[in-house]
Amino acid sequence: MRALLLSCLCTVLLLGAVNAQAEADALTFKTAESEADYNALINELRCLVCQNQNLAGSDADLAKDLRAQVYDMVESGQSRSDVVDYMVTRYGDFVLYRPAFKLKTVLLWLGPVVFLLLALWFVIRWVRKQPAKPVETLNETQRETVRDLLDKHK
Amino acid sequence: MKKGAIIPLVIFAVLVAFLAIGLGLKPREVPSPFIDKAVPEFSLPKLMQEGQTISPADLKGQVWMLNVFASWCVSCRAEHEVLSRFIRTEKVPVLGLNYKDEPSDAKKWLAALGNPYQHIAVDYDGKAGIDLGVYGVPETFVVDKKGIIRHKVTGPVYEETVRDTLLPLILKLREEQG
């Protein structure tokens, strides 16, 4: 029974994979480069309708239109930065999942590094402040007890 | 109290302050890169007069609005009454952009609800919409006499939007030199 279920599940998954592949294959590209550009772009451009999805993952109407736009631009030989500029002039920086490095986004980019360094500094300071504990050693009777216990379980 | 004991409290307070600010933000309202830029040019067929086209240049020299709408858009229906009343009382010329809609559906919609628009452009494939950065219909742009976009409302126009934003802005822009 379990094997049957498992095989059913596998079939469904496989079909799904084939399906997704078919959808991706619906577009034909002149060059492998433009295909790579297209895939990279739809993965790093945000869909503004469903804001936490990229163009590749979104099924919104606008995402479809924008994917078509990216495809047209890439196929007509425009570079990645051309497409990104095109989107930014229309939808603003928000459309980029990887925001440009500029004055407005300095905190966004450097914030995590600053916090990491701050945390490191605090940890180092805290560790150094710990009083050095004397190393405890066992006396002869304690050693004897340990030896006995170990021997017992041999 | 130990000297360092206050630090977690301060961190907590800062965190609360940031979260409180975050609660008040509206992530749907993406700042439009079009503010203070010229209306992108387009020339689209008119919905009501077949064979004619309309472009933003036709409205130059006056303060006007561009309203993106569609018959399939529920919020457009919601804002329709408020927007129509505002347009009528203030006599604002409005170019309606019928976005990704069947012209026959749009005509039925306008026949049923009333047509407040001076011109209606048909953007059947949504290309002009992309050029305008439209991502959530309805959207309303306020354009000054020089053809520069001065304000954008994303989503439906409410009574408050008219009272607090659109009306004062339109009156101010009318005072400006063309």
C-alpha cells in the first residue's frame, strides 16, 4: 500500500516537473546568452502586484506582461542593465530585489556588517572580562574512584 | 541596579519604536518614480470615437488627471462615484485609460455607471500601462499645465483623498503659470 502511495506521489511530482519544464520551454531564444539573461532578470525583478514574489514566480497578469517585455527586450539584443533601467524608470527601485548601492541604501547594504562587527566587539569584550578560572585537578583518591568506576563497566 | 542592566531595555525600546513605525507604513504604496517627470507619450485609439487617437499632448496647457480604470476592476467601481462627483464639480478634464479591458465591456460599464471622462484611451495590451508604471488599478495621476506629473494616487480615490489631497493640489496647480 505504502509503495503504491509513494509511486503515485512520485508520478504526480514528475508530472509537475514536466509541466513546469513545458512552460519554461514555451519561449525560444536566439542565443543561450539571452536565455540566461532572461532567466536571471525574471528572478531578480519583483512583481509589484504580489510584492513578495519575483517575476518568475508570479502568476499575476502584470508579471506575465513584464516577462513578455523582458523577453522582447532580451531578444532584441538589449543588455541586462538596459532592462533593469527600463523597469526602474517605470516602477522605481522597489522593483529590484537587489537594490542599487547608493546613499539611500547604504544602511541596507552595510547595516548587517555593522551589526556583525558590533556583536563581535561585544562578545570579545565580554569574553575578555571573564575572570580566568583556576584549572581544577583531581586528587589521588578521586582518581582512584574514577578508575574503579571505569573498570567496573569494562 | 547594575550599570549595564539598562542596555537591554534601551535595545527593546528602539526595537519597539522601529516596529511601531513599520506598522504605519503602507507597503502597497510604492513611491512613483514619475513624480515631477513628464507624462510618458502615447497615442492610443479612443474608446468612444472609432478611428481617432488621443495622446497626453492633446491636454497640454491645463491641469488634468489621468485615471487608469477597467470594467473588471472592483475598486474602480468603488471609486467611480466619488471620482465622478469631484470631476463634475471641479470641472477637471480627465483622460481615462481603459487598461487591459474589452472595449465592449468598458462601454457597458460606463453606460451603467456614467462616464465622467473627457477622453478615454484604449490600452488593450497594457503597454501604455507599463510605460506609466501601473501596477494596481485604479491609479490616478495629477498632471500640471506643463504636462508634468505632480501626484499619483494608487488604489481607489476616497472622499478623504479628494478633500485632503486632490482638491487642494488641483487648486494650487491652477494658480501656476503654464
